[in-house]
Amino acid sequence: MSFDELLAEGVAVPTEGWDFSWFAGRATEGRPSWGYARAMAGRLGGQSGRAVEAVLDVQTGGGEVLSFALDEAGRAAPGNRRPALVVATEGWAPNVVKAAGLLRERGGFVVASADGPLPLADGVFDLVVSRHPVKAHWREIARVLRPGGGYFAQHVGPRSAYELVEHFLGPQPEEQLRARHPERERRDAEAAGLEIVDLRAERLRMEFYDIAAVVHFLRKVIWMVPDFTVEEYLPQLRRLHERIETEGVFVAHSSRHLFDVRKP
């Protein structure tokens, strides 16, 4: 396919939800060793030693990860019932619709809420989960957790995919590069009165095999290059296309960390 055809394809693919199956054969990203969705299922199934009666998924996207974990929890322990209360928050309207459909089938519902304070009562949830939140609002997490409840989440770490970001935006300030550092987040969580049970971090290889995959990725993961459009970044896209054509692949690295946190 030509450069223009690849751009058109990358623009045409729908971006709602967190289904990344379109990237098969066009891009890859290593997955953390802890297997977050299945580990979440274990928590929902009571493998941590504490029954979960009420769960909240913050910034659920299209609800795919929570739905998968709820289904897996039931399969792993037949006869186990799902938490009595299943709630998710999401701020992007197309994702709200998609998540509401998925979670309704599993007895849950979605609160349309932008990133920030949680529009939920104090001390409601045994477990709060989140996969790749834009920002962890630790005091809000602590507020909605019951005493003894936990926060179990996979966060995006520092310098994630920054080889790609800096191709489009140029060198970024050091403060920006360190904004998601796990040790900084650890301090913020502890300042909110939470206890760190476990914190792990891994850096993983990403590969992009054509410019359509890059375009779709930047349209889907919108905080990487804010306000990205093909028209605005056409020169950078052409240079990257030529590089992929020559080298066969563009390599970047994602950064992920796992938080297992408890409210005393």
C-alpha cells in the first residue's frame, strides 16, 4: 500500500474502546509478566483472602478488561457469584456507551465522569481497579475504599513510547519524562494514607510495522501526541514511513507498573 493509502486506513479505523485486535500483524507490544486482567480476576474471585462485594473500575475505557475479569472469576471458581455492586467510571462518550453495554450484561453499570473527583459516596468499595488511568487520584481512591479495601491497578510508567512521542514533538522536558515515575506515585499514595503492599515495574518492547498502525495508535492513545491529526504532522509521518520502509520496523518501549495498595 502507498503512503497515502496507509494514512487513510489508519484514519478510518474506529478508536472507541480498548480492543487492540486491529493491530495484529501491524504492531506488537510486550505484555507485563504479572498478567493484569487475570490477576484482577483472581482478586474478584477472592484469591486475596478477602471477598469482594463491591468493585469500582476507574477509567474503564470500553469496559473490556473488567468484563473479562468478571467472566474469568466465575470460570475459575464455579458457583462464585459476582460482586453485588459493579461500577465503572469513564469520561469519553463513545466508551461510556460501549462499556455500559458490556457491563449491563454482567449486572454492572457505568458512571459518566471525566478524570478527576469520583462522583461516588465514601467507603463503598472493597476493591478499586484501573488499567492505565490518565492519573491516579489517590485521595479519591482512599475516600471511596472501605477500611481494609484495596486498589489493584496497572499504570503507564515514565518515558512510555517516548521514542514515538519525541519523533513527533521533539525532546521533552525531564519533568514530563518523570511525571509517571512509580516511586513518585508511591509517595503520593502513602501521603493519602494508603499502604503499598506490592509495586512492580517493567519496560517492554513495542514494534510498529507500518505507518497506518502509528496513525491508529496516536488517534486511540490520545495523550501521547495531544491534538494529533494527520494533516498537522504530515512531514513527521512521511519521515517515519520512509524509515519503516527502509528498516522494516519502528521500535519503541512501553513502561508499566503494578500497584497493589491497601487502605488500613
